[in-house]
Amino acid sequence: MTTELRPLREEDWNVWYDNLIRAFGGAPEPAEERELWQALTPYDRSLGVWDGEQCVGTAGAFDFRLTVPGGAVVPAAGVTMVGVAATHRRRGVLTSMMRRQLDDIRSWGESLAVLTASEPVIYGRFGYGIATHRIRADIDTTRVRLSVPPGTDDVRLRYADPAEVLDVCEGVYARRVTERPGMLERRPGWERVGLLDTERHRDGASPLQCVVAERSDGDGFEVVGYARFRIKPDWGPAGAEGVVLLSTLEAVDPPAHAALWRFLFDIDLTSRVVAHRLAVDEPVLHLVSDIRRCGLRVQDDLHVRLVDVGAALRARTYQAPLDVVFEVEDAFCPWNEGRWRLTGDPKGATCERTADAADLSLSVRELGAAYLGGVSLASLAAAGRVRQLREGALAEASTGLLSSGLAPWLPHGF
């Protein structure tokens, strides 16, 4: 087989994207959705593998900004649109794209690569570790009640056209970005993704609806939260059994958050609220009367790869002082191999190469899993994935790397 790996040219996008769609089952995408992804595709950051005139491999890397522990928002390559034609599997196409992509990301000066995986088994061999999880909830609102905090009744709710209130909703989102590791700063054009409302997105449900939460500021009303959702009507022998399909809910404080959830619970002719992307520490889980009737399921979400170990570990802060030497294994990106001394605290960090004896031994995959503070090195060590070489080093490093606030969470896929 003779193939050519090259950056994506604009005139090749349709053929390139058709290969991706076919790799994911071949169902055609609505024109509106296809046009948006074409507008968002970074041509100079995307790769294609070609066998003659046929595209047989695709991979892209969005130009993202990711919140890390400590609140800094740092550049990160959002790996996306990865697909290989079924006719060319097991021929090194994916490996060649991952190799070129990580080399490119390093040359761009970006220390992190992140992705969501269609199949989690694929990316560990390229150094990606599972750093965040999300919860799917299916809440029986006929049996579950909410206990809301003081101030909830002071929040006013109103229906609004999702497009007409986009700017104020984006303002709410922007206020929240630095609060939680794993959140993505909204890059130009990405605000449109949350408004996609094709028949494929609806799947028999209503068009996208939006409710905004407002509070009086003395001179008027300030938007303090919003929820986007659809309603899927259904009827059973006992009557209405409609489902509220929650797309997004953001709020700047507990009363606004509770007011929006209470509204979703109380929508007429519905008996369930289904949400697919909640943080593992989603506050509503502390407001419900019966957690067992919330149908919770945990899934992997953001996979993180340290492209430059030193720069990535310097970019975040640490919740407790630490001074530890890592022996890092990274066969796929050998420039990361060797010993790194990480010294950090809540104010900042340094991370440089060292000849000192190692305190902990691990692969770059484990560093990626622990990087956003949602996975502890101690739990990875319990699984045999981290080796302690100096007594006490594991506890020191594990405590320091953990997030000091909210659990890391990815607000939307890509």
C-alpha cells in the first residue's frame, strides 16, 4: 500500500469529511450541521491520509483554551474528527496520523492534547489518560423531589428564543469557565454548536427550548443562568409520560441553579428528566430526595495527553506543597522520557529535568489521567500503574495534584 499523509487542503474538505462520516456509520448529516463543522475545521491543523484520490484517514486538532487547576486557561489541542476507512484498517494509518499530529502540536508550542474517544481502548497506546468523567442521569420526577436553597424563589424564569438570548447565555458560561478544570473557553464559532437543532438532534422531541433565570439588580434584571432542553412527548396507560431532554444548564450561583432544575422537574405532562453530560459532583445530586431514582451512570469523558511534560506541569498550580521527582515513560513521544522534578504549591510551580533519584515511576498516560485533578495518583498506584520509589512521595504527589475545588468537567463534546 502506498499512501500519502498531508495537511488538509480546503478544496479537499468534502471528500475528507465524507470519509469521516463513513467511518462513523455513514448516516448523512443535515446541511446545517455539515456547514458548521466545515466552518469550524482548522485546515492548517488537520491531516488526511490519501490512497490515490481516495481519502482513507482523517484527524484534526482544534485550537482550544482549557482551564487547569488553579484557574489558568491554557492552550490545548482538541483532537477530533479521527477516522480510518474500514478498507485500510491495521495498516498503520491511525498511528501515522497520531505520530504526525503530536509532532505538530509540539511544534505549535502547545503542551496539552485532549480528546473524547468513540472507543476508549484506542488512545491509551498514544499516551492519553482518562482525566474526567461525566454522569448520565435519568431522573424519575414523579418520585423525586428537590430541596432548594434560600433565595431560589427570588429567581425569575422566562422562556426565550435560544438564538435571541445567545449573547447573555454566553456571558453566563464565560463567568464559569475558570471555576472548574476541564472547561473550555468558548472559541469563535463554538457558541453556534449549542444551538444546533436538526431533526437528528431532536430524535422525535420538540425543537430546542430555552429558559433564562434572572434576578433583580435594582435597575432591572440580570441573567444569572439558563437551561436549553427539548420535550419528548409520550403517553402510557396511566397518562402522560413525557421526557425532558436536558442539553445544557449553567448558573452563576446555587439559587439560580436550583430554580432551573426545579422548573425542569415541574414541566407539565412529563415524568422524567434525562441529562447526558453532568459533572460527577453536579450540585443537583445533593438536592434530590432519592438518589436511587436518578438513574445515574458514570462514563469516561475527556482524555488528556501531556505533549510537553515540563510545560504542562508548570502551567497549573497544586493544592498542597510538593517536591517530587517523576521517572516518566513515554515511548511515543521520547522527548518526555526521563526524570522531571516538580516543585509546586497553590501559587505556582516549576518543573525541570533532573539527574536526582526518582521518587515515583509512571507513564505519561498516568500523568495525563491525574493532570486535571480528578484522578488521584494513589488510585492509579493501587491499580499498579504508578510505582513509589521513595516512602511518602505517593501521598505528597497525589494530594498536590488533586483539584482543590470542583471536580474537572468537560461541558460539551467536540
